[in-house]
Amino acid sequence: MSGALSHLRVIDLSRILAGPWAAQTLADLGAEVIKVERPGYGDDTRGWGPPFLQDDHGRDTSETAYFLCANRGKRSVTIDIATPKGQEIIRRLVATADVVIENFKVGDLARYGLDYASLCAIKPDLVYCSITGFGQTGTMSGHAGYDFMIQGMGGLMSLTGDADDVPGGGPKKVGVPVADLMTGMYACVAILAALARRDREGTGEHIDMALLDCQVAMLSNQAQNYLISGRVPKRYGNAHPNVVPYQSFPSADGHIILAIGNDGQFQRFCGLAGLDHLATDARFRTNADRVTHRDELAPLIADAMRGRTTASWCEILGRHAVPCGPINQLDQTFNDEQVLHRGMRMNMRHPVGATVPLVANPIRFRAHPIEYGDAPPLLGQHTDAVLMDVLGMSNAEVDHLRSQGVL
């Protein structure tokens, strides 16, 4: 393959989502990723079903949708790192690699001689990325951390959902594990930066990624609102704390999102919606005015939006560059004309005898498009090939290790 990272080898010791997400992104970009899994069990998410991938005859396989979402393009090897021989194999693999990604509890891998200090002695220019809930330092460094609890602790849930006095109000988690996903993306950026430094200076790096840190960092404008004003942000449901109107409204047949980001867009919207008088109303002339008077403006817009269907509003407003859109369910999203045009759904042939639908990588290179490798692997699918091709082991050696329970 000719991917941008095709010169790199990554040893993926991580499981569940944040680490595998980073490793899958590197694989999409061309890196060879060797995923190390527990013999007989594998990544925890191999058991997180249903739903399961169905084969060509409509029968459930053992492959879960959750595992499939984050492990494309990897080679799976099964190695028991609790055994001395398993540890030796990992060290030999690392000696041939550029990057290690792991998400064990702080200190766990030191027991096996697979921590950064031990592996750096073997490979001084190694880029080693540790992903944990709370980081390698601090009073909570030894605690386990999962996305849901991090969304709560990191403040995101305090911003998500309707106000307490609204029916159904209260803090809500985001519908996808954004703390894991964002940590995976930050980890990928950090790995690439460390590799750039290595190529320039010849030095390795230990990257310390924490879900909590990444969750706090991604609070972005809401965090800055608090830091500047000293006021704890409210939950506005689908509305925006700094921009009005920037929320969803009921239409004649559902809902529509208005995302009006400047005064010119507001003036155009008012003209198209038959609300010209609002554009000149002193309460609503500027965004600052509209934020101050949001409770007066929103009901007036809501009354107008009920007069047309979502599709009708989208056609009229979209044609005049007023940002708007529907609230789609996933069947509508994956059948949306633009999503289809951009190829965000892709298919790969899976070794269980099935075609697995996957979400494509959103990165678009014009000159060198991403070339996808293999479908997410079966547990241990590549153990023999990796040990023979990378480490030069013989069939007899591999069979002997397997008979001893190392593989």
C-alpha cells in the first residue's frame, strides 16, 4: 500500500475504543497495525453484542458491531503477555516497530517489562502512547475511567440536555462515546507530532493521554464562557449559549434546525419567513441583542416555522444561504444524497464469509486517496503470519508456543 504512513509499524496493545480508534486512524493512513489480544478472549468489545455481523446466509457470526467500528486495517495476534515467553515476543515485535499504543492501568505493564522505560531501552526512538482515564499522575491516576463517567465528571453532561424545569430535563450524556473518540483523535495527533520530532531529532517520546483531560479540553467555548464570566453555564437543550437563533424548531411535519451565525443571515431569514418586522426590532438587531432577548424571540420564530414542512423550509432557506437542516435518524443519514456522494458508507469483505458495512474515514486526500487494507480481523487471524514474517519464527516454533498457551 502507498499510504502516507506505510513506512510505520504500530503495536496496538489497547482495547475497547480510545486506543483502537487512534490505531485504526493510523491504519487508514497506511500504517501496519498489529493488534495484540488475549488468547481466547480478545478485545473486550468482541463480546459487546448484539448486534452481530451476519454472514452471506443471514446467520449471526461472532463478530460484534462494536468491535468492527474501531479495528479496520489491523492484523490480530493472540499473545498472553502474562507469560515470560509472551513478554519476550512483545519485546521482539516492539524492536521492529515505531509506535506502541496501550491503555492498561498505570503501572500494570511495568510488571511485565512492557512499560515505556523497559521498551525504550530496547528501542530508544520509540513513540509510546499511554491512554488512561485520568493520566499517569495525580491522585486518581490509578482509577479506572470509562466514557460515561468521564462525560459526567468532565462537565459535558452539565451542558447537555434541557434545563431541570423542562419536562424530561436534566443532565444527559452524548449519544456516542465522545470522550473516548476525542481522546483517540488527540492521541493520533500526538503520535504524529512525536514521529515528526523523531524523524528530525532521532528521539522517542512517552505520550500521556487522559480521557478526563481530553473531555475538559473539548468543552471549548463553554469552558471559555465560564472562565471569562465566572458564571456556570446553563443547559439550553438544542439552543446555543452565545448565538440566537441557533436551535431546533417544530415544523409542519417534524423539526428543523436553524443555525444562524450572523446578522446578515438573520435578516435574510426574516424576509423569507415573513418576519421582516423582527429584523428591524431593536431587541433583535444584533446577535448580542438576540441573546439577551432569546426568550422573546424564540416563540415568534417557532410560530412561523410551523407553517411549512422541514423539506420546504430547507429548500427555501438553503437556496438563500440561511444555514438550516433536518434532524435525521441514522437510516436517513446514510441515505442522504450528500452522505452517499461523499462515500461515508463503505463495504469490506470479511473472512467470516460476509460483507461488512463500515463508516469510512472522513479524511480526503486529493492526490493520494486513502486505500483501505483488510476488514476488522478475526481473533488471532494473523498470529502465525506475523510471528513468521516479522520475527522469522518457524511453523514448529509457533506450534510449540501455542501448545504452551502463550498464543
